Amino acid sequence: MKQLVIGILAHVDAGKTTLSEALLYTAGAIPALGRVDHRDAYLDTHALERDRGITIFSKQALFQTPELAVTLLDTPGHVDFSAEMERTLQVLDYAILVISATDGVQAHTETLWRLLRRNQIPTFLFVTKMDLPNPGREAILAGLQRQLDEGCADFTRRDGAWAEGVALRDEGLLDRYLETGRLTPRDVSGLVRLGRLFPCYFGAALRLEGVADFLQGLTDYTEAPVYPPDFAARVFKIARDSQGNRLTYAKLTGGTLAVRAPLSYLPQTGGEVLEEKVTQLRLYSGAKYQTAEAVSAGQVCALLGLTQTYPGQGLGAEPPAPPPLLEPVVTYRLVLPPDCPAQVLLPKLRQLEEEDPQLHLVWDEHSQEIHARLMGQVQIEVLQRLIADRFDVAVQVDAGRILYKETIAAPVEGVGHFEPLRHYAEVHLLLEPLPQGSGLVFDSRCSEDLLDRNWQRLILTHLAERTHRGVLTGAPITDLRITLLSGRAHPKHTEGGDFRQATYRAVRQGLMQAESVLLEPWYAFTLTLPAEQLGRAISDLQTMAGTFDPPESDGTWATLTGTAPVAAMKDYPLTVAAYTRGRGKFACSLHGYAPCHNQKQVVAAAGYDPEGDLEHTPDSVFCAHGGGFSVKWDQVPQYMHLESALPKQRGEDPAPVPRVYTRNLDLDEKELEAIFLRTFGPQRRREYQFLGQAAPAAPRRTIAPPKQQYLIVDGYNIIFAWDALKDLARENLDAARQRLMDILSNYQGYKQCRLVLVFDGYKVKGNPGITFDYHHIHVVYTKQDETGDMFIEKLLQEIGRNYTVRVATSDGLIQLSALRAGVLRLSADELWREVEWVGRQIDQVLQTLNQKGRLSRDS
């Protein structure tokens, strides 16, 4: 029997909970159908959910068919509780996206789709409310293909045209279909699992129409994951039962777990590893649960006995989850009653923060206030109700303020030096802007001959451990790649904390020099209103600095879609309701961060003094005459001990900078000389000359040659990530592969790196694997049962220590764990930008040679 964890997602009021009830009833898990409006839905277990008629907390239910055992995870649909929904995605095998036939794809539906694709979760779609007035099945399907993905296919009519359309999603499958004239369920399930096909079903869940067929589709077109034997689990939720017991909800992703089994894990706050025993295992279905003596891989359970677990945590062999994409963009001040001291309530509120880490409760020592991050008005009201029910405290919430972020406009080098008495560290960092939504990426180009690998890893850890503040308003920085270029340690006096100080100061010193850009959150919105009020809406959006597509109108109703700043749109839904007299419909979801539309006003209102923020100082500490002294950030280049690394990275000649030499006199001259002889040979380096001495000519040093560069490209990931190749692959996959090889051959010829292009061949029965050289690149088709990931991992083990290795995939984020393994992840977008740059360089060379009469473009 297949065992699956399936999540059900939707825009609020689309009919998600109703479909959950219908699935449970059809499978025989519940004896009667509940209804949201009757307040007796099986999965609306909390009083708040029954009162409001919406899902607030994710819950699970268990049901079985003769061939399928399902843990169904119901998630919130309201945008205010998106963080709760996103945490659930970490443990899903498949997802069901519910679409209302009357409303179609909403802004939040598109957000859900992006999250599902980002997490590579195979997805089924169920279009419900087909019994109500709607555009019709064909129009709805065309909208899904246009707004979500061309792979959306109608599975309620499985005829010859359907089979041909499915076969077109894969070239190999199309060849077999043309030969045999038929498709097997396994053919289809493979496309679904790979995210190339998205089965769509139509019905009316409230009337049970189409539900049985949909349940059969889940049985026929899904595949059970294969789990490793070693214990592994992913935590996705923390909650408390009615007795106050702390529950850690987790999915086992490997091995088994028994009651009283000891678990070792590192708390989120760091420190020492905890070892605790699981005192109870609960399998929940709705509000009820059964205890189990042991659970196996693929099951979701609630663990008792663990005190410091957190959502996103990996247990055993499971790595931690990536950071969430959705986050609150407004922070609110909690106003407490006079008889309730904040210091007393704050530890209690930490329980709520454990359950919803996105609250980000902050204690402001200066104002003696508690601040929380919330998504919107509905979450505010729910939080007030939870605090009143649990702690018997009536809390008020203020109007809130926008959470800004900062980035920079151009690359800059930041230098940090920390050298009080008997301490030493210097760090040089390159700060480069990245595309919007990239977050922070950490990298290293520092030679191990200059700085030991352990120190480099420590610097990368210090970069990741802190929220670095910008210099405009003190907001967190984002969309930056921070690269370690060079650094220096002292053989006797450097301690780990020295590099922490130098790293923090280097980041801040770079930001002080850069052209900073303030970012603000923007909403993606859909506004539907009477056509005669379209002019008012357009005027409002222009006033709010919003952007929008040309309006769509049928003469009676008009629809506007676009983006606008959250700061300007916070109260606009109420305004729409007022001037349309309740007929207008406004839906929005977080679009992301973009440049602030009124940066000067926001910066002036913040009144932030970056040099006065002593916790994030840009200044450095140097040593002279046996004592440390502070050097202002703009004077640090005159004192630093290492030459600027940025010009060398860009092939420029560094401008001469007057140098100020310092020394630490706690070392006597003989000891210092011995250190230098051991490290650098008989000549002392200029940076360590004593004051008043003339610097001798620097000796010529033999520098170890850089490691050979290796680039490993995951072929199919790149093909389906680059739009031009993706379109070509739909027509002819062989042509797309050939085109990719040609592109990478040109790239390799210019970059002179060793390039390995890997294609998955593991599904081809009897495939022995093929390797060949194509214009100086090495092409590999993996053998049967060996995926591209497996081949790449094996290759990295062979060459990772002797070469500088980058792996290009369609994943746009670089994980710190990959850096620690000595491997750099290169996204498909980043590789494309490098390929374009190489193409421009080649064109420039050809044009130059052509102008000199030595070559023409046609030769």
C-alpha cells in the first residue's frame, strides 16, 4: 500500500475545507459530512476557526483506500496565515491546489503556485463549485494553463486527445505512445512526479461531484517515495494540547522512531547539543489521536518530550529547511494593561513564538515595549484572542509600521580589522548586489595559502549568524552576495571572536561606502469593481505609486491587476468597499521587496545615525605602542595590513593609498622575527615594519598557482530553467541538448575551465551510461538507476579537494551547507548571465580584430 503525505492548499473561501470533508467521507474516514457554515467541519478543531469559518492552524487527517494510505494536511488559505501554510510544504509528497470555478486564479493562488514550484512538490488541481455560475470547463482550463502552467491537463476526460496531450509533455514518452498507442498509469505518474504534468479535476465538493474520480486519480497517478534506512525527520510545527503538553509535529524521512528513543539535536539558539527522549508518539486525525509504539518513514506524528525543537529543524540525517519565502512586512507594538508588566508576559508569549516563529517577538529595552510581526488584521485579532484565552490578558495592538530592507546599487569592498592588545584579525569582503528576492548569499574566493580553511569557514559562519543592518534606516540588508576575498590571522594571538568582530566591521564598512537602496514590501493585487468606477481606481493606484496592466472590462465589470507598495495599500480594501458600496472585490498577496517609492521621506523620518549605532560599528581597531585604538571607517584603507583585493578581482590597477604602519609591542623583537622567519622566510613584510624604519624592497615571492576551475552542469535542470531551451525542448529535446552543448562549448573556450555536462539517463532500462567529449567539454549520460545528482555527488567526492568546483542547477539559492562542503552552487540565472557576458566579450574581441583588418565576422 502506498503511503503519502498530501497537503491541500487554496485561496481563502475557495472550498478547500469542503473538499477535505468530501475526501474523508468518500474514503470512509468520517461517517457524515460536516460543513464550514454549520461549524462542524472535521478539521476545524479550534473554536476560533469555527467562529470565523476559516482555517487558521494546519491540521492532519488520516484516511485509506484499498491501495493508498494518506496523511492529509489541511493548511490555512487566508493570506494572514501564509507562514503556517508554508511550513507545511516542507513535508509534503504531493499537493492538492483547490480552485474556485466562480473566482478562478486569485493573486494568492499564484503565490501558492510559486511556492509549490519552488519546493518542487508534484501538484494535483481540483476545480470546485462547478455547480455555480462559471465561465465553463474549457475557459477555466485555458486560464489555468495561461496563469499557472501549460502542463495543466483535464483528467476528467481521458480520451485519445487527452493521451496525446499528455505524451507531448515528454519526448521519450511521445515516441513510445506513437509506437504502442497507449499510456500506462506509471507513464503519467512519472510526469506528475517530475512536475511536467498537473492533473486537473472538475466537480462540486459540497455535492460530492467528481470527488470519487479525483480520489481514484490520486491512487493511480502518484508514486510512493523511497526512504533511506537511517533515521531522519523534519519538524514542521510546534503546538500544545489542551493540557499544555508541548507537541513537536514531524514527518519521518528515513528509518524508524520508537517511544523512549533518545534524540540528539541542536537548539535554534545554538549552544550545546541536547539529548532528550521521546515520551509519546501521537498519530492525529482531526482533534483525536492514537498513540503508537513506533513510527516509520513516511508517517507524520506528534512527538512529546522534546523541549527546544523548532519548525524547519532537521533531526537525525535530515538537513534543516531553507528559510521561508513569505514573511510579515509590518511590525506592531503590543499595548498591555497597566496591571500586566511586560517582563512577566513576555516569557509566556514566547510559547506563541515557538508555534509561529514568524511572530519575531522583540523586546525593546529602551522603550520597555514588546513588538511582534504580523501579516494583517485577521492575524492581529486571532493573536489577541489567543493571548486572552491562554494568559487571560487583554492586549491592544497599535497601527503598526512597515518593515523595510536595504541593499546596494554597485559592488564595493568592505574591510574590517580587529587588533586590540593580544588579538588580531583582518577581513576583506566584496559586497555585490543580486536580483530582487535573492536574499543573502555567502561565498569565498580567498586562497588557503593566505588564510586557513578553518578561519574561512568561521568567517562564513559569522556572516550567516547575524542580522546585518543597513546604513539608511538600520533595516536588515538583503539581495547581496558577500564574498570573502582575503584575510589574515596571527599565529599566536588570533581567537575565534576576533574574526567575528572583523567580519561584522567589514560588512558595515562596505555598506558605509556603498550607494544604498531602501527596499519596501509590495503587494500583488487584483481589483474587480463596477466599470463606471474604473477611473477612480486608476487614479488611486497612480497616487499610491502602483503599477498595473491594461484593465479588462466587459462593459459592466472591470478588473485591474498589478503591484503597489504595502505602505500605501494597507487600508485600501476598506476604501474600495466604501466607494463601490460593497460591490468591489480586492485581493492581494505579498509580491516581494522592491525599491522604495519615497526613499527620501522614509530615511528622513527614520533619523537613523549609522555611525552612532555602536552595536553595528563600521570602525576598526588597530594597535600601536602596546595598545589598541579606533580608526574611523573612512580612514581604515590607510591602516589595513592587506592590500585592497577588489581591484585585483576586476583587473584594475589599485590607486596608491598612503599606508600607516602599526605594531603590537607585547611581542619582543626576537619573538616577532622568529615568527616571520617561519612564516615568510628571511625578509620581513612591509606591514610589520616598526615605526620609524624604512621599508626594504619587497622580495619576489613564489605564489602557488590557483586551483583548476571545474564547472559541473546539471543538463536537464538548465534546459528547463532557460526559457529559450525550454521552448525548444517542447518541440525537440535532442535539439535542446545540442544547443546547450554548443553554448557551453563557447563558454568553456573563453573561460578555460574544465566543464562536465551531466544528463540523467537513469530511467532507460539497460542503459550502461555514455561519456564523450564535445568541443572540449565532457558530456555524461548517467547509467540506469544512477541519477544526475548521484553522479555529481560521486564526482565531487573525487575532485572536490583538488579543484575549485561549482555546480550549476536550476536552484537559485546558495546554501551555506554547500559552501562548507567546499562546493559552490550556481543558479541557472547566474550561469545564463555568465554565458551572456562571455558572448559579449567574444563579440568585442572579434570586432576589435575586424577593425584591425585581421579577421572578419564572416571568416
